[in-house]
Amino acid sequence: MTTGMTEEQIYEEARKRVKAKRGFWGGFIFYAVVNIICFLVWALGGGGYPWFLWVLGPWGILIILPHYLRVFVFGGKSEKRAIEQEAERIRREQS
């Protein structure tokens, strides 16, 4: 898959992977915040039928599953350090 790549290509691929990981976590945080708000509106409105599950469930399946399967675990490092780590992984894949 990554055989015969130049250093520039390796760095570009690593940059794309880091961007994808950060995108996943940004989307996940947005998902969590919106669903917490929906839950609070439901709870403060007296409870009743848990309509917020219709937001939480399908949206979670549609956004989290495909993104999670495509993206590896986010390391929480600075972008430059994360890019360098991805570049090193790609170099190891080539060997």
C-alpha cells in the first residue's frame, strides 16, 4: 500500500491521517454535546417518552461507526508530533 513512497509523500499521508483522527474526535465531541443538551431538555421538561434516543441512536450509528472504523486511536499529542509519529509508522510499513 505505501511501498516506494518518497519522504514528502510519507509526510503528506501522515498529515492526512492526523487530520482524519482530529476530525473524528471533533465530530464525537459535537455529537456528545448535542446529545447532552437533548437529554437535559427532555429531563427538565418532565421526562416522559425518551425522544432524545431518536437523536442519540441513529446519529451515533451513522457518525461514530464509519468514522471510528476509518480512524485509529487519537493520541492527544501536538499536531506536529502526531504527524511525525504517523510518518514513522508509514516508514515501518515500507520496510
